[in-house]
Amino acid sequence: MYKKLTFPNGARLLLIPYKDTKAVTVLFLFGVGSRYESKDVNGVSHFIEHLLFKGTKLRPTSLHISKELDSVGAEFNAMTSKDYTGYYVKINHENCELGIDILSDMILNSKFDAREIDRERGVVIEEIKMYEDNPVMYIETLLEQLIHRGNALARDISGPIEVIEKISRKQIIDFKEKHYCLDNLVIAVAGKIDGQVTELIEKHFIQSSHHCDRNHGGRFVKFKTNQKAPRVELNFKETKQAQLALGFPCFGYNDPDAYGLHLLSIILGGNMSSRLFTSVREKNGLAYFIRCYPNFYQDCGNIIIQSGLDNNRTEEALKIILKELKSVKNKGVTEKELKDAKEFMRGKIVLNLEDSSNLAEYFAKQEVLLGEVMTPEQKMEKYDEVTVKDIKRIANNVFKKNKFNLAIIGPFKSESKFLKAVKL
């Protein structure tokens, strides 16, 4: 289904053909994100993502870049996470060379003009404010700060405003030179792939790029929880609706139990027939939305339950949520629930991978984070192997009272009443 090539300089190319489309996505994914940053440059990975669109030697301004891509109807964007940073162009396969050329130019030849850096500071700061002012978006950040306390994973991807205000051009360029290395890069090309793609990558990027020194004293500090008691973090805000997120630390992306945890999250709150959706919304009318989902990193992860709730019924909702967690620990799940979750997962995989951009990201993320790739069929086999006994064992290993974390944005000042509700 896919082909992997490794160039002599360490860069990896994944070719993922998909015959039922005329589009092609070119994705450059680097194995660096906010968890690789020191506190004094927190947010630099995300800042660099912005700055690579601000002009190159060949295309002096952001308008030059966007006009070329807009002229052929291409989609283009970038993403920064805690583990990786990526840049992609989704384009008509006939214009694939243009996409490769522009992405290569951005990564290799961005000017990092001092005036553009200062101008973009304001853009990034407004983005940070936008997230902080939106409780639905900001609640997960607060919860991860709580779960990963003391580790770089606790920091916001965008960084604090005070860092963005003062970070220097030299600090930005030094970080890029240290981490945007060829042996830290995966290029994924997915969709309608023509025969010359490899040669085009070599022409526009590999032959023109330089190998940089990655001797920077390690990659990131691994996270290991030392939590011994439940934690509650209240962010006081006069809102009409409370935003609640509770979570537990767990294992990483490549742990064998990740498949079972993912299925458990579906059963608990992954769709409109899930246990939490039924009990919190349908039976008690406490929330418009409630969901459960896992976050996986290379060495660790977490599982989160999030909901928007009536301020006066937040404790009631929390008790119902905890009752469902206690039930899955004590009684497990049924064979039918597990079978339905597997079918739901199978359907989601099929639907997601119909798009060339999702296909490129699916393969590239695995290669960057794990150094190897499982096809969708191989992954589904892993999900199929999960049993109801596995689900119950995972629930008991993860949903522990001493590992409980709760973040709430709303008009609350007392943590004690929420701590008293924690019974697992």
C-alpha cells in the first residue's frame, strides 16, 4: 500500500498511492514540538510554523506564497503539536511539483525578516488570547497542565505571551537549525502519485538542503507521574456554562494497551450512543455535549472526559461521570459494546483515510513518532484482538483515585466540594 525510501542524509520519504482521487498531498513532518522546548523559548515551534509562511528569498512575502498556491486552487496549512510540526500542500496532482517546490523553499530559504517576526508576534499573541478566552478550547490546556505538572508537556503549545513578546530572532533561528534536520524529517506524499515524485523531491529539496548538527543534549524529558492524590484546578470565570475536563495519565502511543484504551474511550464517550452521552445528556439533560478521548504521546498519554454543564448542576454531573467510570472498573463492558466500538473504529478509519491529507498524516505521524508504520489493516487487527477482559483490566489500571485530575472553568472558588465527590 505504501513505499518507504530513506535518503543517504537520513530523510525519509513515504509514498502512499490512492487511486480514487486526482488530488495529492505533500506533507513535511518534523519530529519536534513544544515538549522539545526549554521554558525560556516555550512557543518557538509554533512561532516558527507561522514564520515559514512569511516569505523566502525567491518568494519575498507571504502574498507571493499564497498567490502561487491560490492560483491552482491548492489547500495549504501547517500544524504544531507537542511531538511534531508539519507543513502540507494539497493540490491537483498535475501541479504536484509546484507544491513540492514551495514547501521546500519555505523550509530551506525562509528569510525570518526581523520586521516580519515583530509583526507576527502580534498575530500569535492574539491567537493565544483567542484560545484563553474560549473555555471550550482552553479547558484541555488547563487539564494537561495539571496531569503533566513539572514536565514540558504541561506547557501550552503556543507558549505564554511574555515569551512570545521577547523571544529573539537568534533564538528562533537557532532552534530551527537544531531541530529541522534531515534525519528528523519525514516527507509523505499521498493521493494520485505520478512516477516522478521521488525525483522531484530530490531536485527541489534533498539535493538543495544541508545536514545540520543535532547534538543538542537529548530530545525531550520523558514524563513519569508522581501523583499521589486527586487534583482539582479551578479557573474562576463568570460564565453561563461551566467547562469541565477530568483526566488520568496513562501510557504512550506505542503501548499495546493503547488500542484497548481507545476502544474504552469510544464506549464511554466517543459517540452519541456512548455511556456518558446517554447518562449525562439523554437521561439527565445535564449537558449539550460530552465526550471522552485519549491523547497519546511517544512515552505517555492521558484519557480525558470533557463537557459543558449547567453551573448549578456541575457536581451532579461529576458524580454521574464518576459512577460510569466506577461501573466500567467493577463490571467491565459487554461483548456487544466492544464489538460496536470496533465497528465504529473501523468505519472512522475508512472515512478518515478517504482524504489524501489525512492519509499522509496517518503514515507520517507513525514514522516520526515510532520509526515504523502500521497500515490501517494492521492497526485494525490490533483493535480486533482486544477483549472485554482487556477493557476491564485497562480501566482498573487507569481510573485510579490517586491519579484523578479535574479542571473547571466557571464561577467556582471552592475546590473541596469537587474533591469530596471523587469516589473511584
